[in-house]
Amino acid sequence: MITITVKWDVKPEYADDFMELTREFTEATRAEPGCLWFDWSRSVDNPNEYVLVEAFRDGEAGGLHVNSEHFRTAMATQGQYAASRPKIISYEIDQDGWNELGEIQM
């Protein structure tokens, strides 16, 4: 699977509405057959920072995502909400979902 984490520094005037401003893109991506998850979180330390954690079944699914109309539209329009260029970590790993955290005492 391909996992991607994107950190967004959102302009303060858009921070409270950012989830609504990205809702159509989020819903369209979650509806893709190869999307495993597409989850946003807001920082508890910085109210203008959002983190997107997403995963796709494989490279083919990731390719379909970045070549989709909703991705092209989002990339053409969502930059207006960013205070700086979003930062990304992307990697491919040999698993198909979340693993359990073995170190925690239960």
C-alpha cells in the first residue's frame, strides 16, 4: 500500500472552515475504490495546522487518484487556503492496513 501524510499550514482566515472547503475533495477521494483511508486531523497545538493521513491499495490506485478530475481540481484551487506549500511524506509499504502497536501494555 501507499501511505501519504500531508501537513497543511492553513491561512488563519480559512482555518475554521478548512474541513468544509475540502469536503468535496475528501468525499470524492474516499469514494475511490483503491482508497483505504483519507483522514484529516487538526493540530491541538496550532489551530492553523491540519494533517492529512491517506492510504491507497497500491501504486495503481495512487496513480488513479492523482490523475482524477477531483485531484486536479483540488490542486488547482486549494492552494489559496495554504499559508505555505504543504509538506508531504509518501512511502510504499508491504501491508494492507493498520498494524497493532506491539509495544503498548494492555
